[in-house]
Amino acid sequence: MMNKIALLNDAFRNAFRGGKVMMTIGVAELADCVKAEALRQVADFSEFTPENDPHGEHDFGSFDLVGRKFFWKIDYYDKDMRHGSEDPGNPERTLRVLTLMLATEY
């Protein structure tokens, strides 16, 4: 059975609701159609394995698009975005932030 954090991450990532979506400058400078496709790839990502998701939280993924490798990562903050969330499984106390980046920017 999937854990609560993974379920919350999937719900956020599939609809981009319940958190913030950020992109690095390298992604922001790409053509709008490429950014749109990259976000679709994030929303549709389902290739979680024990190797790329060791904690079972569905909080990281990578994919190739237009000859580039992209990474996305979900981090957990308190509602004021001042500190990490003490309870990522509690959406009342956690703000999810998804960052989309080029692998070369990592």
C-alpha cells in the first residue's frame, strides 16, 4: 500500500494544486511549448522504482525531452515557507514545492 506522503505528492503533481510549482532559469528560458510538455511529463510521471524512489514518497523523477534530461523534486515546507515541514503527511501543516530543473542545473 502506498504511504500518505506518496498519495499527497501524486495528487499535487497530477493537478499542480495544493502547493507551488517552480522552475529553474534554464527551464524558464525554454520555449513555452517545451515548458508545457515538460510539465505534462511531470504530471504523468509514474515510473517509480526502488532505485529512484527509495523512501516510497514519489517526490523525485527524471525524463528526457528535446535532447535534454529534466529532473523534478518535491520538497516540504511549513506553511510560512521558513522551515522544512515537521509532518509532510499532514497537508494542513505542509506546503509542497515542486521544482522543475534541467539536470545540468542540479
